[in-house]
Amino acid sequence: MKHRILLVAAILVSLLALSSFVFPALAVSGPKTPNMLIHIYLNPDAENAAQDVGTLDINDWPLAKEWIDKWVTRSDITMRSYAEIGMMEFDINHQKWPTGCNTHKYFDGTCTRCVCAREFRKAIAYLTDKDRYVSEILKGYAFRLDLPIPPFLTPYLTDLAALGLLYNYNVAQAVTTLENAGFKDWDGDGVMEWKHTGTGAQAGTTDPEGTPIGTVEELPQLLFYIRMDDPNRRSAGERLTAALKAIGVNVKAIITEKTVCYKEVMVLYNYHIYTGGWSLSVIPDVYFDLYSNETYYGPDVGWSLNYAGFCNNEFYTYAYASKFPASIDAAKVAAKEAGRVFAENVAIVPLWSSAAVKAYKTGWTGVVNENGFGIDNGYTFLRMDHATDNTIDWGFKSDIEQLNMVSSEWLWDHNVLGLIYDTLMGYDPFSLDFTEYAMAQSHTVGTWNPAPGKDATELTFTLKPGIKFHDGTTVTPEDVKFTVDFLIACGPGIAWSYTSVTDVNSVDIIGGNVRVRMNSESVWAEQWIGGLPILKKDLWGKIEDAAGKTWTDPGFDFMAVRTYDPAKDDADKNGVADLKQDGCGPWVFENYVLGTYVSLTANTNYFETQASVDSKISNMFHGVGDVDGDGVIGIKDIGLILRAFGTTPATGGTPGAWGAWNSAADLDKNNAVALKDLTIAGRNFGLVVG
């Protein structure tokens, strides 16, 4: 019998070897597809051309209308739309004349240059034709933005129209605004100068800065850095350049690579205007993190989140209150006031948020269309499956800069790193509620008293047992504690997530759990700490600077962390590149070739099973309106809610019958089918899982 079994097995192996099919991995944990190959391009058109001929399985960048129109009848390409949680903008330097005052850091309403620079920024806003950018450049596939808040987060949006703070395109208004502030072609040479008109003072006297009033000075040439890798932002930048030149502003458009922009704009601050872009948040702490006094570090430190250098004490008060609110209602009030001051001072000029469409190759299953981000996300890459393909080919429209989880700032870097590392908690991809457990098994949110009469937030996290790093070692509470402590020690200019840990008072391990105490009270604290990618202490703690010191040694140079390259470096000196050992996420790093590709393999020891991920997605999608569980929120779901409308468990009856209780129709799980359930399904009507 034994020989017969071996013979049958041998025949089966031979038949499989002759088969032309490539079978997917049979692992029950981690991604369903065993390999991922990320193809790197220099612009979205090159990426889309590759997808057009079938090289790619999924793309990473919102499609231009031309591609949408071309693919709408293609049965081999599936497209999905979403409202992007992102912003394209004209960033403006507040620390460089004439877009800002170059004599002091903070805005001062009594300083002539501060006030005139604010008027100069207003003129830039009036010359920005947002509506035409949306209609002509984006071909309607975008929402106009006037604040750095996604358009559907209305509870935090300031009503700028009611306050008269919408800067609609108006060349005449731009010219008038400039002339009233002294900006004009005073000598008739066709180029704008600035006449120091003072503030209520007489000609011949000097202002508080010591400049004689009535002095006419040449304006420096405006340096306008325009990203060449994004055709939409490039077009918007070229249009603003032409508008500025048309009224006599001496402006130099520098259309260049994003790496050049990064150095000149975000490190050296040697710019006036920049075609920037940010992935935003579902909470209004963005005002503090991107535009507060504390997040502008200046050239002595280097890279800042607030590289615009917008330092305004009135704004800071409201930005701080929106980051550290004791309640959601308090956050709404603070955010709306922050938006008012933001617009009054033209901190930047927001442009648009994409009404985006992304595409994947038909035949792949398991795709998740995440609200605000689209189809290329962590849940998709866990679930993507194809009967005859064992590699997900994903396209990037730009190259990565550095695969360093502490210091990398770019979207594409984190698109890769987010697959390698994991967090304690995460977002529901459909509702964007921060409710999902990842590495954490449970958590509590409470308060403690850092000082008499003062409440502050206290968080406690319990890890799931047995989670492994990619080198097979176990993740411990010490790694979580190290992650927070290390980011604090790295500080601004080194750690991109520094704003998530600045308020931490202490991190302790209590009874095997990680307790994080904050200095302040904030309803967002669990998102800051729960959303941190967890680092392997035994790697990052061994990084050495030029003097051979590590991070706990006095005088350690933390720039060594910024220059550390885990994809190549070997801090623990075991002959293996550190990025292949670090992280406990669903994908394991294999290789990166500059400008060409990144390769990853599935982590078959991932702590989430494929069945649990599928179940989680089904439950989450049900929660936003999929009553019947068919993966589409449609008229049948609305009908089932209406049939059970007004019922409770006590009503009884056969689910699905008119007037009978149907627990599946109780979307908010409050033991009653009511208006809120209908509203949830109505708001998401037409949504598809993938």
C-alpha cells in the first residue's frame, strides 16, 4: 500500500510539472498571492501605458480622463472610483520676502513687511484659477479645495463663503491688492517693485524695521519649483507662472524632479512657491502637524512638516485646540476657527482633491476599494488572488527615495514600507473609523493626572501573542515601548512621525501590557500611538554614528538614523540586510533596484489568517450598508432596511418580511432599525467592495 501511495504521488507531481498553469500559494496566513513586483516609472502616463498592454495588474495614481475614456469599454480592465483624502496645493514660503517676512519667524500684524507679504499671498490666491484647473486640467475629476480638509469632512470645514474668504480667480482684484500694499511697477521698466508705504506714517520717516518710508526697492526673483512628475500640478504651476508674469512679477519657473524640489524646498527652504501635495487625515490634527509654529524647524534642522514656515500665534491657538480636544465637538469648533485664520492669512493655496479613479486587471479577486485611498491598499494586497498568476504587478508613477520607516517622507516610500511593517490598530477601509485591531489584541483609553486638576490621556495596549518579525523572532512589548521612545529621541527633522509622539509623557510595560501616558488630553491620542509602525528594537537600537555610538550614548548623532538604509545596511552585523528582518507586516522585503523595481514575498507567518481577513472585510462592508452581503450596496439593501424599519429584537418575525426584525438591517448595532441605518446605506449607495 505504501508503494502504491508513493506511485500515485509521483504521477501527480509529474502531471503538475507538465501543467501550464501557475497555481497560487496554499498558505492560510498572510497574502493569498505569494509574490509582488512593484514596477517604477517616471510619470503616470508611462505607468498607464504599461497597464494598457497588460504589464501591470494594478496602478497607484488617479487616472487622467483620457485613460478613463480609453478603458471604459475594456472588459480586461476594471476601474473603481473614490473621493481622495489628499490635497494638491501651491505651498508658499512665509520666511522669504516677498511671500513672507524675512526679518522674523512669527507673523506680526504691526510689521509692515508681514502685512504686505500677506497681501502678496492673497494676490497669488486671486491669480489661482482653481475652477478652471478642475474643469480643464483634471477634466472634472476633482473637487476644488480651499482648506486642507477633505471636502467630505464637513464637520471640520469652515464656511469660508459666509466669511468672505474665498479667493476666486480675479486678476483685477489681485492687481488692486498688490498696489494697495505698495507692489507696483514704480519705475516703468515692466517689472514690479515694492514701495515702502508704511502703516499710517509720513514719508521721510522710518518704520519699526528702520526702512525709510517711501523707499522703492526691487523685488527678488520669485523661485517657483514645479514638479515635473505630475502633469496636473505641472500644468497648474505653468498657468500660475504665466498669470504672475502677466502682471509684472519677476518669477522663475523651475520645472524639475521631485528630488531636487525636496532639497531646495523642504530642506534648504530656498523657494517662494512650490507645487506641493499631501495625503491628508480623517481628523483635523493636520492643522497643527502641517502648519503650526512647532512643526517649522528651519534650515538649521532641515526637513520640516511645516516647510511653508507659516508661524502665526492666533492660528496656533486653534490648531493646538484641534489637535488636543477633549471631545469631537471641541475639535469641530477649533478646526473651524483654525480654518478661518488659515484663509485670512493665505497659509498656502489649496487647489484640489481628486475625484479619483484607479484600475486593476480584470480576473483578480479580493480587491478592496478603500474610502479615500482607492484600490491599492493593504487589505487589497492581502486578498488579491488570481487562478493563474502568482505575482501582483503593481505600478508606481514615481521612484522611491529611501526605505527607512523612521525618516522617509514620500508617499511611494510608505506605499512599500506600509506592507512590510504593521501597527497596533488601523482604520476600517469603508467607514475610515479607527476601530480595527492589528497587532493589538485589545486596548483601553482612560485618563491620568500629570498635575493636580489636569486630565491627560492614558492608553494601554495588549499585544496579540506570538507575532513574529520577518526574521522569526517574537515581537514583544519592549519593541512597542522602544518604537515610541526612539521616535521621541530622534526628534524633529529625523522622524517623520514625530508629531504623533511629541505629547508622550512616559511609556511603561505594566503586567506585560504597554502603557502610554500623554501630557495632554486628546480624543486623537489612540490614533497617534495605535497607528505607529512598530520597529524591531534589536536592529534600530544598534545603528551606529560615525563615532561608533548608539542612540542611548551621550552625544549620539541622530543624523545617522536619517542616513541609515535598512534595504542595504546591516546594523546587527549578521550578514543580512536589516529590512529583510524588520517588520511583522504581511509582505517581506526582497530587493530594490533604483528606478526599476521593488520585489516582495508574502509573509506566510503573518498573524492574520486569510479567513479572518475575508471575514473582517465582509463584516466591515456590511456595516456601511451591505445588508444582504453581496458585496454591493444597492436597492435591495435599502429595501431590506425599509422592510424592517421601526423594528427591534422584540418585534420578532421572519427576517426579510415586512415589519419583521432583521438584525442584518441594524447597521449601527443599537438594536433598532431606524433612520440612521437608512442614512448609512444611502450615503454609501452604489459602493462596491472592490
